[in-house]
Amino acid sequence: MDWTTLQTAMAEQGYVAGDDLAMAVHLSLTLGRPLLLEGAAGVGKTDIARVLAAVQDTQLIRLQCYEGLDAQQAIYEWNYQRQLLSIRAAAEDGETGRSVEERIFSEEFLLERPLLKAIRQPEPPVLLIDEIDRADEEFEAYLLEVLSEFQITVPELGTLVATSRPIVILTANGTRDLSDALRRRCLYAHVSYPDRQTELAILKSRCAGIEAKLAGQIVGFVQSLRKEDLEKQPGIAEMLDFASALMGLGIADLTRDPVVLQATLATLLKTQTDRDNITTEVAQRLAGKAA
Amino acid sequence: MSRVTRFAARDPGPAARMGGFIAHLRDNGLRLGVGEAELALTALTHVAPCAPTEVRHALRTVCCGSAEDTARFDDLFDAFWMNGGRVAPKTTPVTAPASDHVHSSRKAQGQEAEGTAGAPTTPDAGDDPADADGDGRLLATLNDARMKKDLRDLVQHEDIAEAQQVAERLGAALRDSRSRRRRQARKGDQIHFRKLIRQSLSTGGEPIRLPRKHRPDRPLKIVTLCDVSGSMTTYAQVFLAFIAGMMRADETTDAYLFHTRLVRIADALRDRDAMRTLARLSLLADGFGGGSRIGASLMQFARGYARRFVDGRTVVLILSDGYDTESADQIGGALAALKKRGCKIIWLNPLKGWDGYEPVAQGMAAAMPHLDLFSPANTLADLAALDRELVRL
């Protein structure tokens, strides 16, 4: 599959990717390298993994990172409750030490967490490691090990080697700098807010019944809103919420009713300061420009 | 649109050109190695290698590692592959506008001068900044001669001993409790199931004892940046004693002085003889008591030393009054960059102790949003009282 085919396939799944992004995904697939996507929240980084899984017709395995993410949540854990029950049952049956131990530390009692699960699929899945910058440096280092070796060691079982190499997508919001080592292992793409044409295409592909005039107004309004001095800029998801709110209310023209526009801004502006900054006058000015 | 660069006939082939391109990027500050060159070549086998846009997208994906790299990549790509500064003047086709070439080659040189400070560049490219720099330095030396002070006059031996105790207490207060792995502990918040299963095997599956585990505390590293400009002279005594004490209390701490530039003083402070330490410091702190360029110094730190010494388990302690002789914007930018390293930033301002003080100095106002703690401190007792605040961080 060459990169334009991939771009079309992604568009069919409802994801409009720019040339550079499509190329990055294409290279990540052909070279078998993890792809690191960086960009502001709400530009559709996470969605790429979902769409890619759909295009490749494979499973999506997601690991959401957070501060204090530990091995038991990311890799594997023993099913302790089952182990306990099993030991009790074995004791009733008169089964003894060695064989019980072998049985309860077998794969049957192993709970797979995302990383282990991803390398033990028969078909290569898409592994999404979301918001890697939220996890701490140690986890990053461990991840590097898994991503380069594609094997995980469980002391009781030995080393589990990957049955298939997952397609790895990492996303980062830039809350902290990632290590150079991780960056070097990955291909990199910076996802920015889409330009007017792309955003219009996204809106039309997601909200099928939208009128061309309203769509143009919505995209124009959101694009100029992003140029304002905001704490949290509205992303694509917010833009889509805004569109469906307007459609739900049966609005055909943004400039018609200032009160309704101000009320629907709740879908775009998510902090108090931003709401205060975008007064009715500002909103009307932006809407007027977009019309 | 500029044309594709015409390489010399003796050019050995694509591999060497790619090597050249990677070297070109490396010269411009992108961190790339042999692995990337190989990957870039492999990547080109998967796209149409003769289509400039495809190659551009492919190489961008392989060679860039951050948003800044991405922003610069297009220019760098043009400079190398699209006729920018590579072609000898005589091979330039007459039809192409000459000004375009002059423009792009200048641009490329300018970037090179920016990216690799200290590397040899063409003389005329670096002429202007060099002159300006020379002027600035000359002025600074004049000031230095007037303002030179011996730190030994300022700091007494007893002060250091006392400061050391304070520093030890502060160091103990700064503990990170965010470790990922839990360890076995007598009193822990979670049951250590792995151990429990093992132990219960010997009692037929009856968990008699419940082993526990908790998140172990990890020590935080403290990095101190002390402002020793003119406006801070009165407080420098306390702060320097404090830093000296801190360095002696904890091996992992790191310290810097800044006025119009930034100086690393960690090594000087580790001297076992406290007074000799101060003598060495006096030599380092040339320009002590002069003007302050807080923003520039902090930026220098964030771009340089911080990359090596600051991580998520670091507390950056800034001792300054926030009076900057230059624009305040840079302070905000520098602190934001520093914050992205994942560290905590504490700003201790001696002026905050004054009645009715408001952080209205532009520098201070720019810094406020990035601070984890903003506190007064102008005596050793104030510093000692900080430990309760630090525990809460």
C-alpha cells in the first residue's frame, strides 16, 4: 500500500490526514518503527490509532499513561484471587507444594495488561500508548526496552517473545520533554490544527447533513477563535461538538442570534477565563468575519 | 520554487548525499546519528525518491524529533536539496533570478551561525553579532572593576555551619513520593500479593500474614540559581551561606550564580575548606553586584545546563528579587521551558517579606504563572521555616 492509498483509506474511515501525516503513518508501517505524534490536545492524535486499526482491520490495544503508572497496570499481573482459590482447592484435594506452585504460576493465571497483550496477538495489533509524557521517565525507559526488544520477562515464566510486532503509535501533549532516546527510536510527526480546507473536509465527513454555508461559517469561526488569546484552544472534537449543537438547535446562520451563539460557545471554550474573554461582541465580530 | 540541487559529477551517489544531508542537519542543531542516515535511505525506498514533496515529507518524519525541528526542517531541506547555497555560481542557469540564490544561501549561513556557536563559519556571516558582543563585554569589564567585592567579607564561617543545618532540613523535606514501583514495607498502603501467594503456599493457601508494600520516597535533587546583581547585594550574604551549606549537606545538589551571565559554582562549592570555597567563588562571580539579566540567564540555564541536570525529580530554587534590566518576556519563556523538563520551580524573593509587597515588577509578574511556590526569604530563619511549605509540594 503506498501512502496515497493509505490516505484515501483513512479518509474512508472518516479521518482526513494531511500529506505529511499520511506519509509519517505510511513510513511507520513500512519501516516497522513506532510513530510519535505530538501536538496540542484535540487535534486528533488518538484518533489516528483508531482509524489505523480500522484500515488495517486489526485490533486496537490502548495504554493510557498517567503519573505513577506501574508495571502491574502496563505489563502484566498475576490473578491473585484465582491463585488463592486454587491453592485452597488444591489443599482440599490433597495436592502438594511443587505441582500447585507450577500450576498457579502458569499462563492460565496471568492477567495480560496492554503491553504484554500487544506482543502476544496472532495478528499485529495497533498499540496506542496515549499521552506518554504523563508517565514518568522510568516508565519511558522501560518502554524503550520493550519497543526495541519486543519481549517481556516474567520471572516465574521466563521470557515471553512477541508473536507479532505491534504497530506502535505514541502520543504526547508536550507537558514535559521526552527523552532523546525515545525520540530517536521513533518516527516523528507534529500534528497541528488543520487548515481551513482540511477542517471543512473533516466537518463534512463527520456531520453528513450539514449545509455548506453553515459548515463554512463554523470552520471560519473556530479557526479565527484559535487565533484569539485563549488558555485552551478549541480542538477538532470541540469543533464537531459545536457543529452538532448548532444543528441540534436548528441554527442555519451563525450571525442570526447572538444569545444562542453565546450559549453554544460552551462546547468550544472550556475555562472560565476563556468564557469571560470571548464576550458577545467578540463572538459576533468573529462570526461576522466568518460569514 | 527553487530547482533541485545539481550535484557535482564526482558525487559518489545517494548514500553519500544522504550522509551529507544528515551532517547538514546535525550542523544546524538537530540531533541525528548514523542510524538516522540509514533509516532515511531505507525510508526513501518506500516512497517515490524523485518526487521532491514525497521525499520532503518522508525525511521530515525520519529526521525531526520535536516541534521546533519540524518548524525548521523545510528551510534546511530547501537549503540542501533545493539549490540553496550548494551550487557554484558559474553553474547557475542565467534564467533563474540571481537574487533568489543569494537570499537562500545567506539564510542558510545565518542559521548555521546560530546553530553551532563556536564552529567556524564564514567571516562575514558572523560579523555583526560579534561586534555587538565585543562592545557589551567591554562595558561589563568596566563595571566589574568598580563593583568587585570579596565574598569573604560577606560570609562568615559560622554562617555556613548554621546554613548547612538549615539546608539539611530542607533537603529532608523535599521528597518525591511518586515512584512507580512499590516496595515491600512493614506499613504499606497495599497488600503485597505476590509475596502473599508465595507465603500462603506453605500454609495450604491460608494467608496467615499479610505482607504489605508502599511507594518508597525518592529524594529530590535541588538546583539553586542565585541572583547576585546589585539590587540583591544585601541578601547575598544569607543566600550564599545557604547555598554553600546546601552543597555540603547533599552531594547531589547543584548551584549557579547569575548577574549578567550564568556561572556554575557547584564544583567550587564542593571544596572542603569553606573559606577557600568563598575565595574561589569570588573569582567566579566576577561582575558580582552589577546589573541583572534574569531572563537571559534563566534562558541560558534552561537551554544548556538544564538539559543535563534537570529532570522530573528536581526542584529548581531561584533566589532573586525579579528586577531585570531587560525585557521581562524572556523570564516567562525561560521558566516555561524549564517547567517542561518536569521540575518544580520555587522562587524565593527577599522583597516579598516587606509589608505591602506585590509582585508588580514585570519580571516577577511574568514568572508567577510558572511557579510552584513563591515565598519570602531574606534571613536564614525564613529559609528554615520553608520546610513545612516544601513538604506540601
